Amino acid sequence: MNSGSMDDASPRRCLVQDTRRLADVTEKHERVRSLLSATGAEALLIQDPANIAWFTAGADIARFATDSCQTSLFVTEDARLFATNAVDSAQLFEREAFGLGFQLKQREWFQPHSALVEDLCRGRKVVSDSGAEGTKNAAKRVNRLRLPLTDLEVDRLRRLSKVLVHAVEVTAGHIRKGVTEAAVAGELSHRLLRRTVSPVRIQVCADGRNLRYRHWTFGEHPIDSYATVSCVARRWGLHAAVSRTVCLDAVPQELWEAHQKAVLVHATGIYFSQHSRQLKDIWPKVQRIYEKCGQSSEWQLCDQADIIGYRTTEHQITPTSDFELQAPTPIFWHPGVHAAAPGDTVLVMPGGCELITRSNAWPELRVQVKGHDVPCAGLLLIRETPASAIDHDESELHRDPSHFTGFDLPDDDADGSRIDSVWELDLTSNRSVFEENESPYSEESVLD
């Protein structure tokens, strides 16, 4: 009896169409149609992995990417097509973009991808995000299509942030004296990868190392007094970011004072990140807080915030940026005062800002901005020395509600949800499925 028989009682591998992704891709296609109409082009060639992830609602070609482009998208008013090689086509259509209405043009792996792209573009007016094969480079216009986010992207960013915050906080909560920055980075990377989330940038800054090196990553330095753990992570092509600071045995007075000032700046930036505001209108309010805290030049030492999305930086917040926030748009705020470096991702929504990296377990400060409470992460104190051995005056500092010694967060964040590709074992499903011995796509194309 063959594996495709309905009488076969063994489990069948079935691909399940994601209707939300299909609707999202349909919406993206409509945005591309508007671009084609505005430019008078017949087709759009997409080669940037960030744009491919955007248009396909999350296809991650980085999993099998090489230094040279091996996969492109070709989009016309009526059709969308993958141009790739025979090695990657099965994974693209079965794991990354199943049931999303894409067609296929493929060549053998040893045949040049540029020849395949040239065949598609020949005789057509084509714009692209790369300028490849004589196409008109419209990268900036294509990039602008990625914002604002769709409903599916908002939901995914919330889910990604939940996984990221848990990984960062549990990792930070495990830090003890003598462990190296690199060991902490390795533990954090493991926690993310086992949930199919890719760590894009990890920073573990111990004992004020970021005072001198504001973009420090990590090294083989042992942690002695405190450390800030910061991470930018990617899933479905989308990015989220968060930072947390942990102190060992005691909270240094200098760090605590700097952190209080930093969260004032942090909360101000978050609160004024509102729909229809230009970034240059938010900046004076942030700069004013630096001045009121006696840190008027501190903002010049490091970047303060980024519009985040399908890139770690879609747009950088600067004093003169005329970028206008349109809900929903994500922002990673990460101001700094001396060694203090809070960091959170927020979503600019029609009714206000949503802090999607807020924690239920980490100590929290509440900052009043224009009569509104803005929650900000405090400092976590991990006490290894018995309280009786600590100087009385120093212990008074630890009674502040912004940091505490208890940290009870389950090491395992498995909540029954999954965020990897949908690939189910199903005996009875009547949904759109394909058995293993059937092809879920065709090499035929209306573009031929």
C-alpha cells in the first residue's frame, strides 16, 4: 500500500495553509501594485532578504542564504513568483511560503541566478530594490512599503517580544560573580535558538564597560559587580529588542543614580512616541530631560532610539529627522546615562504607546510624564552575600522598590505555543493539504 492511500493508518505529513499569512501577502501585493502604478513599471524585482521576508509574511531565506543572491521575488500586477535554484525550492514552498499564491521559476544550483533574473526582466520595465540586471533601483520606495505594520505583524511582534524578554531576563537572573560576558551571551543565544528565534545582536556589558565602548558586544571578561544584557532578536523577518541590568550583592550608588536619570529620558521618549508625530518633534522633549538631569551632552555619546521592523534600524531617531510616525510602528528606545542603559521596544498605536517588552517579573519603576504613568525596568539585585554581612547604610539603598532580591521566573518558557513553521501530523484534516508524494507547487508560470 503506498503512503498516499486513504486506508493507510500511519500518520501523514500534511502542510496546512495559513490563511492569515495569505491575507497578509495579499495586502502586501496591493501595496506593490500602488508602487508599480506610481512608477509606471510592469514588475518589481525583490532581492533584499528583509523585503522578501516582508512581502512573504515571514519567509526566512537567511536560513539557506549565501554571500551571493540565490533567491529573488518577481512581482507583477497579477502574479508573484519565486526565482530560485532546485536545491532551495522545496524548502521555500513547503516550509517558508506554502499556500501563499507564489509560482516558481528555478534553475539548477550550478547555473547562474543572474541569468534566471535576466530572463524574467527581459522586455519589461522593472524596478527593484537592488538595481540588478539593469533594473531601476527603487530601494528607498520599496523600504517605505514596510511601514506601518499589518495586523499579523503586530501580533507576531508581541509574540516575539514575549519570548525575547523571557530569554533575556532568565539569562540575566542566572548571572553570578566570575561568569564571563561571553558565557552569558552563549546562554542567551541558546535560549532563543531553541525557540527558533535568531539572536541578531547580543551585548553583555560588565562593570561599566559600555562607558567607554557604547556599542560593546561581549568578551571573555568575568563579571564582578553588575552587567547589562541587551539583545536584538529576529523571527519571521521582524526584530524586537530589550535591555536589562543586574547587580551582584550590591547596587553601586553611581549606577543607581545614573539609572534614575536614564529612565526619565526613557519614559519621556516612550510617552511622546505618538501617532502622527515627527521624530524631530519628539527630540527636544528628550533633550530637555537630559538637560534637567545635568547631563546636557550625554545624548551626543550614543544613539538613542531606532524605528525597528524588518531591519534592526529602519530609521534612526535624530534631532532633525522628519520621519512621521504612523501607527502601528515599533520603536526601540535605548538612551543612556553613564553606564545605565535601559532599553525597550514599544508599538506606536492609534490610542497611545504599547510597551511590548514590559515584564511581569522584573523590578519596575513608574515615571510620571504629563500625568501618565510610564513603566520602566528597574535594577535586579542578586544577593549572594548574607544580608547580615552587608553594611547597614548600604543595605538601606536596597530597600528601594526599584530593585529586589527575589526573582522567580520559570526557566522553561514553553506555554504550549509554537512559533516555528507550521508542519503538522494529521490523519483526518480536510483543509488544503498535500501528502508527501504530491507536489505543492508547479513550475508553470503565467509569466512565461
